[in-house]
Amino acid sequence: MLGFALFLKMANGTTYAITPFINEKNVGMVSGIVGAGGNVGGMLFGFLFKSESITYVEAFQYIGYVVIAVAGIVLVTRFRASGFPASGSGLSGNEPIATGNGLSSPELVALEQ
């Protein structure tokens, strides 16, 4: 049980460690969404154990299936260094990033210097 708790907390730590890289301008918002997602997941999985139509073993199996599915999705998700998802966009991560003001990131770097 102690080993399970140790690995569980390490997994939680890795989840919260990547949140600043998702959207660097809105770290608080992303952290709130991640935290709320954990609470919602805990609540929904709690309903599995409260159900009278399935056993605890089946509830754990369903949770395991969800964990495997989410792990597969996370495995194929790529993020560029800027923190925006690159999956499906056709970008390799080396292209200049548009900033909304007509300047790309290399132009901004040159202006800042």
C-alpha cells in the first residue's frame, strides 16, 4: 500500500509539473482546470463504487480501462516548446509562431534585442 501511495503521488506531481507549459500566460487557469478535473474524476469514479449493479472488482476494471485510454491519448499528444498543441496541425515545432500582432517569434526576438 505504501508503494502504491508513493507512485500515486509521483503521478500527481508529474501532472501538476506540466501545467505551466500548457499555456504560459494563463498558468492559474490551467492549474484550476487540472485540479477541477481531478475532483470531477474522483466524484465520478466514486459513483461506480456506490452503484448496486456492479461489484467493486468491476468498478476497478472500469477505472483501469479509463486510465489506459487516457494514457494512450497522452502518449500520442505532442506539445511544442511554446506550449500549444502541435498534434494534427502539421507543424513540426520549428516554424515561427504567429503572435497575433503580425510578427512571428524570430521578429519579436530581434525587436527585443
